[in-house]
Amino acid sequence: MGSKFTIREYFKRQRCIVLVYTHKASIPVIGGSGLLSSYWSAIDFSAQGKNMVQTGYEKYKGGIFRVAQMDQWNIIISARQHIEELAKASNDVFSFEAAVEETFFVKHLFGPTIATNNYHLDILRVFLTRDLGSIFADLKEEISLAFEDHIPITDEWTAFAVYPPITQIVARASSRIFVGVPLCRNPDYLNLSIRFTLDIAKSRDAISRFPEFLREFAARLLTSAPKTINLTHKHLGPVIEERQKLMNEYGVDYPGKPNDLLSRLMDIAEGEERSPRNFTIRVMTIGVAAIHTSSLTFTHVLFHLAAEPKYLAPLREEVETTVNEHGWSKISMMKMHKLDSFLKESQRMNGLNAISLTRKAMKDTSFSDGTFVPKGALISAAAHPMHLDDRIYANAGAFDGFRFSDIRQEPGREITNQFAATNPDYIGFGHAKHACPGRFFAANELKVMLAHLILNYDIKMEHEGLRPPNLWFGFVCVPDSSCRVMFRRRQA
């Protein structure tokens, strides 16, 4: 019955969308465009999503096309001008929030205020960017301790399937900054934080099978997200209540106040957002965007470094020279251009999504060249094909770890080619006003992790010199978590 309902609901939505496009726009399709053929294309999308975007990018260079997914069409753009206009458009034209809601069903899984009150974004932009220096020592300490626990240093080569321990390290380091000690070292809390992202992905797929009026019911009864929230709140709720008690007794700047994200949230939240449960959901929401993205990104980086150990010596030299001169600090991370480049080059080749800048058209609109986009359409930019375009990057299909450190030596290009920087040709973190607000924190977290690993370990692939191919699921790119990397104590 569930599958029949899904097909019926899909056809219902497809019929509506096809009529909109036929009446108002002629947007080329990759795959089928009819009711049945688009449905089979949507099924094929899970295995061929990346290839569909690549085909459209090559066939309609600088143009626009669309691909069918099980619950929606997605319009894809690739022209630089279109990307600039999409990234800078106001929310009443192309809405980031509406796209997130339509894609992840935020109000059903997290509650309505997460979708309508984004007060945490300003905190991320300030606390995790401008105030990063104040939390850097905590970040470095937690990363060092987490590596000792999850990838212990040994004199002999030891193999690890790296994604699980890297996820633990990222979750622990991020939680140190989000909620502080001792909760950041609580294994149950960390595992719930890691699990929640997977819950959301599964829940999103389950909810998409239902019409809008049944989705709240489906989210409550048919997904695991509410249970994970309740279990997490058992850990975080008492911490929040204790801090609220201290704030009520001694004021906002009470003695011993932790310098973490939770404190900043509690400083400015108002009304119903001040409930312990809503603080818990807010922290968990931020974790969804932080833990698995950084873990996947670092695993991709590790695979490149382990497969090409020629990069170890120059990276070590840069890290050692910089740390000897500036210590472990935000400033020293800024001066490690080769390390920064290695991370950015890995993201260029292994971006976590084939598309970026997803928005929802809030009204019928057109780009400056007359290209029409109908109201209600989801629209994204073709990130992966663009990042591998030889017209943009020389020999784009080859990994060059120091590509961007070389580019930064050119006059006027030092800032725009940093790892966390965005531009219309590099949209791994999005671009313009809705670029990832936590990207500077993520960049520094990944830099500290990579620098720590380089200084303390020798690494190689279990099958030397062979970087495992990426796995693709629809638009999503992940490293092969079954592949193992060898570690030992640094010998030279």
C-alpha cells in the first residue's frame, strides 16, 4: 500500500509540475519528461544523479536544465551570471529557507520555530568566525585528546576504517565548542549527536512519501528523530537548567560561565526559545550541519594524503615552521597556505554534493538574460561539473594538492582562493549572503586535525598508492567507508 501511495502522490505532483513548466517555460529535461518516463528517471536518479547533472552541464553549457527526483523537479543552472544572481537574490524571489524546508521538512522534524527563527545563524557568524581565537585552545586540546583515544599512536602500522573514528573526533571537537566539558566527552551523547544526522536523512525520505497534511503525523509516529531528540535532551536538559539557574541567581555573566555556543544561544534567545527542550533542538540542528559534513570532508582528505605520501614532507615543513613561529593559534592556521590548499583541492574534487545554492522560486521570475523560472520551482547550481571544468581549472580532473596555494601567489588572488572563501566558480560552501555561516569554524577544525595528524603520524593506504573511488547516491558524494588507512608513529 505504501508504494502505491507513493506512486500516486508522485504522479499527482508531477502532473501539476509538468503543467506549470509546459505553460510557462520550456526547460530541457535530462531523462524522461512524461508522467511515466519521469518517474523511472526519478528512480534512476539515486544511482545516476551525478551523471545526470554532468550530462546536462555538458549538453547545455551556460544554460539551464532539470532533473526529476522522487518528490520534486530540480532546475540546474551553470552560467556564472545565473549563479551570481541566484546567490544574491532576495528571499522574496529565491528563498534559501523555503528550499531547506521543502528539502528537509524542517518544521515537521525540528519544530516550527527552527524554520522561522534563525537567530542562531548570527551567533555562528560571530562566535564561530570573529571570536574563533577565544575558543581555539579548547578546539586544539580536544582534537589532540580525541585522536589519542580513537586513533592511538603505535610503532607498528595499524589499519583503520577511518570514517568511524574521524566522525567521533569531529563530534567530540565540535561538541567541546558547542556544549563544553564534560558533555563533549560523554560517549552516549556523542553517539546520539552522530546518529541524529542519519535519523534526519531517513526521516526526510519517509516524510516525502506523504502529502503535506499527513507529514506532521508521519514525522511524529514513523521516524526516529523524536526519540533521538528525547534521548539527547536527557543529557543536555540538566546542563541547560543548571546554567539557567546560575543566570537567574548571578546574572548573564555568572562566575565560571562556559565560553561555548550554548552560552551564546542562552544569552540572546527570547520567549519560547528559552525552553531547555528548544535549546536542545537548536544545538542538535547545528550539529546536523557540522558533524557529518566535516567528517566526510576529512575522510576524503585522508584518502588523498594516504594515496599520495609525496605531500607529507612539504606539509610537515610548513606546519612545523609556522607552529614554531606562531604557536597553535588562529593566526598560525591562516599562514598555512599549503595545508589550506590541500583541503580546498580535496573539496573541489570531492564536494559532498553535485549541486549547491539550492533555492525555491517564490514567484514567477527571470534572470537578467530572460531565462524564466516558474514559481514553486527548486533551483540549484551545478557545483561538481563546474569544479571539474578545464575551462575554469587547468587539468581539472587531476588532484593538485597545492593548486590553490600556487594561485594565491598571483596578485589579487590571495584572499579569494582560501579554503573558506567562495566565488561564482567555487561554490562548495555556497556563495554570497547564504554561504555556510559555520565554514570558518569548519575550516579551522579541519586544519587543526590535519596539522595534528601530519606532525604525529605516518600514513598510507592499506593498498598503497590507490585512492578508493567515491560513492554517489543521487546528488550526494561520500568516501568508501570500507577502505582502510594505515597509521603509525611518525618516523622522520
